Amino acid sequence: MRKVLLLDIESTGLDAKADRIIELGMMVTSSDFKVIHEEYNKLVWDDTYPTLTPEIEDLTGITQEELLGNSIK
């Protein structure tokens, strides 16, 4: 059976020039999606990123406070 990589990215918005990735989620599953082989999830933050808006916090479920301390530097 083949394996499938699922990738999920959350960001500070939809503007590719101004907004930044704040979460990476990955999962390797069987091709029928019944078996999870591996999972990875990481919040990422840099002090140069724009502050999250209430709309992005509601949409992603990630708060500004959760991102603090998850610097990528």
C-alpha cells in the first residue's frame, strides 16, 4: 500500500508578500487514510511577523500568545 503526505499550513493572512506561515502540520497516512504512520506539527513565529488579527485567530484557532516563544530563530 502506498503512503500519502498531507500538508496543512496556517498563516497570518492571504497576502503572500506581507503575511507569514505560523503553523506547519504534516501527516503521513496510508493511501486509504486508515493508518497514520507519522505526524508533525509546529507553530512558528518571528518578531518581524505582523500581529495576528482577531479574524485570523478565529479562523486558525491559534492565538498571538500561543505563538510567542515559538521563534524560528
